[in-house]
Amino acid sequence: MFEKIIKNVKEQNPLVHCITNSVTMNDCANALLAVHGSPIMADEQQEVEDITSICQALVINIGTLNERTVEAMIKAGKKANELGHPVVLDPVGAGASQFRTETTFRLLKEVKLSVIRGNISEMKTVYSGTGTTKGVDADINDIVSDDNLMQTISFAKELSQKTEAIIVITGPIDIITDSKNTYIIKNGCPEMSQITGTGCMLSAILGAYIAVNQDNLLDAVSCAVAIMGYSGELAKQKIVKENSGTGSLRVYLIDALSMMNSQLLNGGIQIEKR
Amino acid sequence: MFEKIIKNVKEQNPLVHCITNSVTMNDCANALLAVHGSPIMADEQQEVEDITSICQALVINIGTLNERTVEAMIKAGKKANELGHPVVLDPVGAGASQFRTETTFRLLKEVKLSVIRGNISEMKTVYSGTGTTKGVDADINDIVSDDNLMQTISFAKELSQKTEAIIVITGPIDIITDSKNTYIIKNGCPEMSQITGTGCMLSAILGAYIAVNQDNLLDAVSCAVAIMGYSGELAKQKIVKENSGTGSLRVYLIDALSMMNSQLLNGGIQIEKR
Amino acid sequence: MFEKIIKNVKEQNPLVHCITNSVTMNDCANALLAVHGSPIMADEQQEVEDITSICQALVINIGTLNERTVEAMIKAGKKANELGHPVVLDPVGAGASQFRTETTFRLLKEVKLSVIRGNISEMKTVYSGTGTTKGVDADINDIVSDDNLMQTISFAKELSQKTEAIIVITGPIDIITDSKNTYIIKNGCPEMSQITGTGCMLSAILGAYIAVNQDNLLDAVSCAVAIMGYSGELAKQKIVKENSGTGSLRVYLIDALSMMNSQLLNGGIQIEKR
């Protein structure tokens, strides 16, 4: 599965404008290059409209946000909307500070988003910004497991409906939904959270995948999620074999991303459609 | 030795707020994750108080400082003080520009620091900001060696007394003192200075170690210093064996940090209490 | 060839002030350290004059520029000129936004540059800022090949004359000229463009090479270009042998830079003087 989706990225090398955090900016650029996308990082208000205009997708990641870059995010988001470019939001740390939460709400309100990707805790904050009065179901725990999977899927679907965006909740089990159809992906490994940036890299890659697969967004998003998860597993296999640590894991993750193809992916993907 | 100190970090995974430079931010995050701490990088005035409130320690590194981030450092430092969180200062490049020197002095004055870590040259600048009129002893050379060790220890003790902080002077020989007790550590290797960020990573890790070992700060700090030094040695052994270079050294340093445990450390630690 | 040039860098460890982009800042620092230079990154207006004063060269890279850092670039550039320090400009993305193009023009006008390095597309934008009314020859394609080599050399020479800087156009074939003499270098491999920062790292290294070889600038620049290209080839050989990907390529590139010497370089350099 996903042959065509991967092929489109490899052949069209989409240019992705990233307004992303300074911790993982280099990782995001290398991850995008590894999957045959092409990154441009630019966060100055004066140039974001020009930059986003020459790109095919925009990725907004709010980690290490500041007053200057928040305005750039809004400006770039509006321009991308105007041009019909898909926009990915990664609400890093939404809920951890009022500034991040309010910035998330502002982005939800002022920019039409195609995909929102975060962990369950960030996504609950996103939910609280959709104007709902219901409050998040207490059954939605902060770790998605088989026990609370059904509730979390319902939550994701509702959030997708409210935001009109594809929702990606990542964790031990990844949930991807456009409110009608849902994919469950069980790739990845706990070691991925011992290096910084795996979530940010996924969000960056999502930009490339949706840029050139606009007729099939849910599959494109799910494919990118599976690629990141399975690349993490391959990287882990290598460090276990070599008895090395998390420095090597980070290197091998990018290695795996750069060597991924649909045949390899189909040998390891753990996906289920609901 | 240090079993309990290492165990506390591995079991409690302390959340560390880092306001750090943009050159080594990613290295600091990965180093913290490698030792089982958990990093949050945030340097916007509007959110630093919120962020530091949910953390257990604050690390302030003045490399690539700017007007905006200096105010964030002060604000976060005061909030951490208010909450009783330990604060680490890494005065990167103090003395290299008036702005860095003045920022160092301002932090010394406005924030209560638990640990200050730097090379001897940076620490002499710190000393000049303590209001002393004596001037730094001319015998304090810019490289700590066996010849000037006694003078440098005296200097460190005096600086510790003046600042009421644990002083860590790193170099070929590392000195850690709380003015009463002093550890001398001879781990590490010259190759560590051929990659950027080893000092910054150590300062970041110090945040995690003191966060969960507040009843035993001097040992916690010394343990972290020894871990960084010995990890560097292990990384060097690997590149010598493989005949590889400094790119690999950086990867293997993080590997070693992530695989360190008290048994391994005790096999290589070169420490002396005075 | 180039023995003396490499020796000067290795023995004098020039301190290089970099105002560079946040994506590849860490790579630039590690690349500089790998060739035995010494990096200082600082982009705050308040300190750039102090910092550049203690360095031997200044490298200005406009990727991820913002209003604050542009002023710092100008200020540092003028100070470096005043002190007679060589200045390298890397006009990353010139032409991609009006802000980058105007900043490039402003730097050309207000700062005396020793070296300008970019890809052909960036260099055409630089050319348009030299006040020429002729327009860039349509024969100058965006990829330098054997077919359009002669035209591109003429273009580079003219640009060198207009800017009074050494011009470095990098691509499958690298052209280095001071308007009178020209080197053509065919080292490097396409895989280098699958990792971020190879151009930025080269520009950073150029700073170290020209800092200590001011009596022989064209050779110093050409030597650095050859070292980066051949290091890329060595890194590629290693990933092909190991069947690894672009994460490893990035590590091995820094490895190769750190292990390079004139004997090794002379075994692989593909250079031609015209």
C-alpha cells in the first residue's frame, strides 16, 4: 500500500516552508531531505509570505515560539490559505504555558489547518480551543493504549469535525482520522522518545506528504506516520545489534527515513483501518 | 559511589527548563534525554515563568544571548528562586564581550544561583563581578594543571563563598567545590573540545542531577561532571578503534551518556576529594 | 598542493565569528572545529563588534535572517572591515524573498567582502545587486555543467570584478575566481545535497582558511572548497560500503573533515587552474 503516495514525494520533491522550533530545526531539515522533500526555514514576518508563496506546503511548529515568530506564523498561515497550500500545525507544548495555549487557539481561529499533529495532552488543549463547552472526557488518558483506544478515537473524530483538519494523535498507538475514516498505526518504539525531535520531524515530513497527495490526504498522512514509526523500529534494531545508544539511534533514524521505500514499508507496517 | 544519585535521576526523570544557546540546543536536549532527564527549551519572556513553574530546575546558558532572551533569563531565574528550584548558570563567553560580561553580572546580582559552571577564563570574569576589590590572582592560569591546582582550588573556594553557589571549573582537570569540600576529577579527553557543546551539555545535565538530589548537591554535581568526562573517554576509545573522526565522537558521546550507569562509571571515574 | 595553507589553519586555529542561520549553526561550529578552526556564534547587535574584534574572520550567512540579525550583520561587517578582517558572505536564498535579496544588496553596498559563496541561482541575484544594467546572460543555467562552463566562468569573473571579492559558485562543478585566475573543482557528490548545511559549512570553513592565508586568498579558498567536496566523497564511500543513509553521511562528512590532511587531499583532489 501507499506506493503511489511515496512515489509522488520522491518524484516531485515538494518544497516545504517550515516555521519551526530552534531545538529540532536541523533534524526537521534533514528528515525532510531524507524523504526527498526540500525544506526552507524562514520565520521573519518580512519574508514569510514570499517564502510560503514559492513552497507547496507550510508546517507551523510552536516549540520555542516568541512574539516575533508568532506573528510570522499567522502571516504565513494566511498566505498559505490564500494560495490553497496545505498547512500542518504541531502544537508543541500547548497547555504548558498560557502563551503556547493562546497561540494555538489563535492559529486555530485565524488559519485553516489541513493537519494537526500532537500527543494526546497537546490535543486536549487544542480541543479546549475549539469553542466546545463539553470539556474533554475524563476517560481520555494521557497515554493511548488498547484500553482507552475507542474513547480516544471518538475524541479524535470529534476534534477533526470541529477543526475540519485531519487529526494525528501520536503515542504508543497512533490515531489518524478525518472524522469519517480512521487509521490505527502501531509502529514505533519507546526509544524514539529518548531523542528529541521525532514528533517535530514527523510534522515536517507530513508537509511534504500532503503537498503532493492532496487528492488522498488521509492516506498521505497515515503513510508518513507509518514511515516515521517503522524507521524508528529499524533504527532501534540497529542499536540493539550494535549495543549502541541514543546518539546512534538519532543517526539511524535519519538513515532509515532516507532508505525507506514502499516495499520495505510494507514489510513492517502495522496499520488498521476503522 | 554515586549509585543513589544516578538512580534518582533515572527514576524521577526531572523536567529541566533550559534557556540555552542556539548552537548547542539540540545537543543539550539529547544529552538531557540520554541521562533520563526531560528538557523543555523556552526563552520567550511571556512564557518563561509558566514553563519554569512546571519544571524542577532551570539552566541558564548565555551563549548566543540577545536582548529578548536576557530578560527571559532574569524573569525565569527570579521565578525559579521564588519556587525554590535550583538554578545552573553557564556563563558562556563571559569576558568575550561587554554584553556577556554585564549579563553575567546581572544574573549574579538578581538571581540566586545553585551552580556556576565554566572554564577558568569565564570563571575569572564571574569573579570580577562579585564585588571583590582584590582582583584575580595572577597565578590563576587559563589552563588548570597539576602545577597551579592548589591556587585554582583556593580561587574556586573563594568564588563559591562569594556567590554562595557550587563552583565547577572545567578543563583538563575539573574542580568542583562548595567552599568547604572539593572534588577533583581527571576524566575527559582533549578531543572533547574538538566538538561543540560538551560544556553546554554538561551544564544541562547538571540541571537534572541537582533537581532530584537537593540533599546532596556537591555529590550530584560531581557525579554529573564525572559522567560527562568518562563518556567522552568512552567515545574517544571508540573512534580510535574505528579510526573515525569528530562527527562520530559527537554521536558516541551521546551514546555513552545514554548507556552510563553507576557500575560502568565506577570502573572509570578518576575522582579525589579534598 | 595546498600543504602550507592547510598547515596554517591547523597550527593557528583561527577564531571565526559566525553570524549564521539557526538551521545549520551546530553543523557550522562542528565543521569549523573539525578543520582546527575555532567558532564563535554571536548575532546580537550589542555584542557583535566586541566579538568580531577578538576574531580573525567574519562569516555572514543570511539563512533564517531577521530584522535584529540583519542589523548585527551590517554592524559586524563594518567593524571587521575597519580591523582589516576578511569577511565571507553566504547569500542563502537570495532571490527567494525580497527581504533576502535586499539584505544581500545592502551587505554588498555597506560591507567590503573578501569572498562570496553561493549556488548559481543565488549568485545571479548577487549579480543583479551590483548595479549592472546588462542583466544576467540567459546562457547561465541553474546547474553548472561542462556545456555552460565557459559562460559561467565569464559570469563569475565579471561578478568578481564588480564586487572585488573572490567568487565561489558551488554545484556539480565548483568555480572559484578572483577575476584574473580561476580554479575549477570537480570534487563532491550529489548525495551532499541530501543533507542540510553542506554549503553553510563550506562558508564557515572558508572563514578559517582565509583568516590565516591572507597572502594567498584564491588558493586558500580553493583548498577549502576541495576539502569539503572530497570529504563528501569519502563520506559517501563509507555509506555505500555500509549500506547506510543520509544520517550517517552527515556524521562521516564531519569525520572526513576532521581527518583531512594535505596528503589525503592530494590523493583525491580534482582541480584545474584556468
